[in-house]
Amino acid sequence: MITKAVFSAMLLSGAALLKEERDRIGDIDSRFGDGDHGVTTSRIADTIEAKVAAWTDASFHDFIDDLGTAIMELGGGSAGPLYGTMIGGMAEALSDETAVDAAGLKQMLAASRDEMFLITKARVGDKTMMDALIPAVAAAERAPDDVGAVLDAAAAAARAGRKETAKFRARHGRARNYGEQTIGTVDAGALSTSLFFRGLADGFHKAQA
């Protein structure tokens, strides 16, 4: 079961990985993009940390919805709106819950993906963060109804999806202008998304120890 304390630990773990890998994310993004993805995801991590620290009696829905809005308002290119939608979209599966089970987690992740579908046409193979998110949600939906198993499946699939992006030619954003040159390099958005999912899983398991 994911309680407020456990979810907080999950988010903080995801934020920590984004900050730890800031330079790596930025280096990859600088090859074919604006080069600011590492900086922006680090700012997103700061926002997550601040919102978790301020979480008092708000329901899961209200907290996640507020977190998503705060991330969207960061600016700094497309990462804010995209991450704000990905994270905030989880709230669409919730109402006034104070804890979430495995089935609820699956619904949260599916809602996150579905909200992203509303704002981007990118799908698997387009070399974007969706290459990590879509497989992660699919794997989570197939996983047993156990929170740890759901999160591990999502994290593993996100990592595999990120690695697959090295085979693709970029079709969105500034990177698409480089065409075939982008083959051989993983997508920075897929990398940051896979790190976030890994952080969620790691945070859950640490909270259970």
C-alpha cells in the first residue's frame, strides 16, 4: 500500500536521481536539443522536494494535481509542461484517497499516459520521453497486483525503452532537424523519464525496509 509517507519517499527518490544525473541529461540534450533539459529536470526535482515538504492534509488527488500545476509553471522549454502533465495526470485516477493500492497505482500510471496523449502526438519510436513512459505503463498494467512488482516492472520497461531510443531518428523538437545524426544517441527526455521511474521504485522499496 502506498501511504502519504511512502509516496513522499518515492517522489523524493525520483527527484534525487534527476538531480544526481543532471549533467548527464544535459550533455545528451546538448547534442541535438537546447541543452537545458538537465537544468529543467533539476528544477522540477527542486519543486517536487518543496511540495513534498509542504504536504500536510491534502488528499492524494489534490497534492498531485497541485504538484503538476507547479511543475507546469516552471517554464524553461517543454520539459515543464510535459513533466507537469505526466505527474499531474496521475491525479485524474484519484478522488479523496489517503492511500493507494496496486490497482490504484496502475490506474494512476494509465491516467498519466492518457493525459500525455492529449498534448503530444509522440509515440514509441519517435525518440521522446514517450518511449519510456508508454512501455512503463504497459508493463505496470501487466504486472501482478503488488505495488513493488508494478513499480519494478514500470522502471525496467522505462529503462529498456530509453535504451531503444538510440536506434531511432528524432521526429520531434529541435532534434528532428538533425535527422539520421540522432541515431546512436539516447533521447534525453526518455533518459530523465526512466530515471524518474527508477527513483519511484527505489523510493518505495527503501520505505518498506
